[in-house]
Amino acid sequence: MGFTSMLGRFFGRDEESSLSKTMAKERLRLVLVHDRLDMSETMMEELRTDLIATIGKYMEIDQEALEVSLSRDDDGVALVANIPVKNVKRQVG
């Protein structure tokens, strides 16, 4: 182990570097998933809009904080949606 790498470990730079690498790999993975599925940003935005409209019938949601993405693992691709719910609408009658 060289002196520079020892100093990096001492000051925690290896952890930061590892975290940056992990984040970069995750971003690249998501870009590749979108490309492999041939799903454009326009289509993702349309999906987001449809989700807001559909879920909005039943719940008041935070539309600005809603996140929609695709995730890939060994089993395949998953649609991942983080939808903050403000309130559940009650049906009258």
C-alpha cells in the first residue's frame, strides 16, 4: 500500500471515491435499462402523467416529489415509483 492510498484511507477519501463510483455505476445502469427497453424520456413523462391521473382519483399526492424509474436486476426490469401520499380521498354516498 502506497503512502498516498494510506493517507486517502486515513482521511476517508476511499469511502467517498467508492460512493461516487457506486452512484456513477447506478446512473449508467439506469441509462442502459432505458436504452435497452427503448423507452424515451417522453414516454417516461407520459407514464408519470398517467400515474398521477390514475392515482389522483383515489389519493391526493405530492406531484412534484413523485419519482418514476426503471430498475434492472437478474430477474428482469421493474418499474419503481415513489409516490408521496398527502391524503386519501373518501368517497361520499
